[in-house]
Amino acid sequence: MDAKKMVQYCFAYADDRKAENPTILDVQGLSTVTDYFLIVTGSSQPHLRAVANEIVDENKKHHEIRPHNIDGSFGTGWVVIDYHSVIVHVMTEQMRDRYDLESLWGDAPKVKPRRPRGMGKGAVKNRPVESPRS
């Protein structure tokens, strides 16, 4: 899967768990480590856990993609999920304000967060199709 599609899926899964203030930075040409950053905010430790777990679990389930590494902790308010070409930062508002990755990578163009085709906002995952009643 290409990096742009991967970051879109990561965004969609984070959005499914109500992650706040999503920002996608295109760091191709600025970083030798990755192509995209997805930065999202969680409102509490349980929210951070739900968002991070959704991203990891859904990528594994639907795309058979596992992260190269997961770093940080829910207790510190910052978890990093590394998929090589996409690095996802799941942060509390306090940590996001403190480290201000958007300013640190201010030369990186922002990409509008959007879901991949076929994953509309109202899409329900793995719901059986009911046959029409006569």
C-alpha cells in the first residue's frame, strides 16, 4: 500500500474513535525517516488507548499491516505508531501544545485529512447485509 493511502486509512481509523484535530503533514523530501505524519489529539488516557488500538487493530485486520514499532505510553500522553512510511502521533492536547510538531515541521505541506474511497463517514464495518423482507 502506498504511503498516501496508508495515512488516509490511519486517519479514518482514528476518526472512527473520535480523535480530535487531525493534521497530516507531508514530510517527503524533508525527512529521511518517513513520508507522512498523522497527528491527532485524544482527550484522556482511555481515549488515547482507544484511538491507538483502533489504528493498529484495523490495519492488522483489514490490510495485514503491523507497525514497525510503537513507542511512548498512554500515561505520558503521547504514543507514536511507526509504519515506516507513515508515523502516527496520538497525543493529549497538553503534549501536543508543548511539542508543537506542526511548527517544528512547519516547512511540510499539510494534506487535507480524508478517508480512502469506499470508507465514507457513514460506512459500517463488517455488518452483515440483511436480505429484504417480502
